[in-house]
Amino acid sequence: MSETTSVLTKKDLTRTLSRYVMARQICFNYETMQSGGWVWSIHPAMKKIYGDDKVLSEKYKSYFKFFNTNPWFGNLILMACLAVESTKDEHATETAVDIRTGLMGPLAGLGDAIVWVLLPTVMGAIAGYQAMQGSAFGWVLAEAVGLGMWFLFWKMSYVVYNHGITFITSKSSSLKNLTDVCSILGLIVIGAMVASTVNVNFTLSWTVGKLTQKLGDLLNTIIPCFGNVLFTVLIYWGLGRKKMTSGKMVWIVLAVSILLGAFGICS
């Protein structure tokens, strides 16, 4: 879609992306989700394409429909829609909205798997272990991942616009498989981190005759690292309760840990 590149310049695209970075979540609501930030982001570009405020008003009514996707991947949909709008076809907005609706789900799944599961667990685990060992590589790795994400955010946006809608729709058939792979890998890493990073030892013991039995050893015969798994499940369950926040959970964990340690139940 080479003809689309003559409508909007790289400067126009950069301005659109900059606005998207600022507004992609700021207008979030439970009626249209991210649509408010979306419309504000594309306004300068749409103004250059169409010019007429009355025309834009009608088109924005279509864009104010429900939209919600991973904010790190929404830029790809935005650029694909602008590529379609750049044709100025009479059905361009209708097509763009359909594309937006069709891709927001698959890219939300893919984005959540990569941005919220894969990167924090895999790269975060590596960086965290390095930092625990006193190595500066942990900090360097964390910063490098962040910078890499921003580089891809901008680079892929320009690529999608310049190559048009075929770039992203041609990959849609494999998005589900890629999402599943990333999700499975993330869950495997989380399971490994629970067993190796969380450290809960039940020190409570009792003696019957000459036999001393430790609670920790007994529970570990049921499930290896039973204490680690139990506390992780309880914390996960607690975070899902109404009005519970991660900040409150931290204080609860600290209080419970102190009490269990004071009574000699855990160490």
C-alpha cells in the first residue's frame, strides 16, 4: 500500500504515536474502554486526511464504539486503521473499524501473554536472580528489555503503516498459537519460580516415643515444596478478593510471617 505513505508523513505518524502513548489508557471507562484515547490520538492524522470537521464528526462516532486491547499492541491496530483511512475510500472508515474490532481480541491475548506474562516472568526472573547475587547485569538486563520494547513499539508502528493492512492481517491466523505458546511458557516459569524463589519452611515438630516428626517433611511428602505452593495459592486467592490491593497484601504477608515465625511454626 505504497500510496498511503504519501498522505501522512513520518512526522505525522510520530505525532499520532506520541499522543497514543499519553492517552491510550487515560480516557479508560467501562462503556467504551480505550476509545476516547484512540480518537484523541488519531485526530491530527484524520484532520490531515479528511479536513472537513463534519466528515470527521461522523467518522469519530464509529471510532467511539467499544475498543479494548493490550496498550503495547494497540499501536499496530492504530497504524493499520490509518493506512486504510489514507486511501480516502468511501468505505475506509467502515473497513478500519471492522479491522479494529477483529484484531483487538487476538492482539490483546498476544500482548498480555508477552508483556504481562512472558517478559515479567522470564526476563524478570533472570534479572531478579542476577540482582540478588549482587550483579549489575540484572539492572542492565531490565533496562535493556524496557528500551527494546519501546524500540519495537515505534519501529513496528511505522512498518505496519508503510506496508499497509496486509502486514498485520496476514499474521492473524498464527496469533492464537503464538499466544498459547507464550502463556504456557509463562506458566511454566511461574511454577519454577514458586518452587525455587518462595521459601516457606514449616519448622513445627512433635515427638511420639523416640520418633520426631516434622510438619514440613510430612507435608512435602504430599506435594514437594508444599509450603511454597500453599502460600502462593493463598496470596493469589487473597488478591482476587474485593477491595484487596497488592499493597494491603504485602502488609498481611509481613504480619503473618512475623506471627508464624514468633510461634515457631515457620521459618
